[in-house]
Amino acid sequence: MAEDCRGGFMSIDLQSIAAASEILSAIENHLESDDVDHSLGDELCNALRIIYFVPDSVLSFLRDVSEGLPVSDDRIRAVLSSFNDRQWNVEEALDKIDFARLGKDLRLNLRTASRLQAIRVGKISLRRDIQNEINYYGQRGIKPDRKRVAELTAAIEKLNNLIEEVEMLINKRPNR
């Protein structure tokens, strides 16, 4: 019971509380259902998965280099070729997470849009640094700078962790 302005008690309308509870339950069920428009989240999650450095790609190569394992000229060419072949897909994905595009979309909070922009800037910077580093190894007599490669590897892993964190925020599908 609640006190009214005269100091007495009003009866609580149990039917109103039950109705409000049903409405909240319906809203919660709708938000958790597949009826919700996931198009922006799906688009962003797909972009993040393209941007992500998968373990068996250039990341594996850089780990081998940082550990001092020998790498052949053929492997350098293959890694660089594969890395460069993905450039168009990566650029398209980077455009999808650009703050200039997402900052005004109310389906996404500003914090997430800012994190996506940090991922975008990080990926652009890392791709440039990786290309420069691998191209450098293609020159005769050049030995890999293991410290530099270890720094690149750590930066990739940090970026991947941020991508995983943001993807979990954006992917609203429960238990998937």
C-alpha cells in the first residue's frame, strides 16, 4: 500500500501491476526473439570477422618469425600474397565500421561506435606495418627483427581481443 497526500493509504491496483509485468515480459521476450531486426548487428559482426586476424594466417607466420623459426622465401611470398588478396574485403569491412557512418545511427550506442572506430584505426595501422615488415624480409640478406615482430604480434592479439569483446556486445542473439 502507498500513502496518499492526506496521510492515509491507497490500495495498490494489483491488476495494473500484473498488466505492467506482462508488458515488461512481452518486451523482454521480443528483445530476445529472432523477431528483432538484427541487420545492423549482423553487418557489423560480419565486418569484424573479416577484420579479425585468424590464427592460421599472417599471425601464424609472425609468431614463427618472432620465435626465430626459419621462413623460406616461398612462405614469405605466399603469406604476403594471401594477406594482400584480402585487402579489398578488409577495406569494405573497415568502411562498415567507420564512426562517420555509425555515429548517427541510434541503433548503436556511442561507446560501441567509438570502439569500432578504434578497431578500424588499429587494423589500418597494423596492416600497413605488417606489409612493410614482410616486404622488408623479401630483400636479400635481411634478417627479421624478432623484437619488432613480437611487438606486431602482441598488437594483433590486443586488437583481436578488442574485436572479440565488441562482437560480443553487438551480437545480441542469446546463447549462439
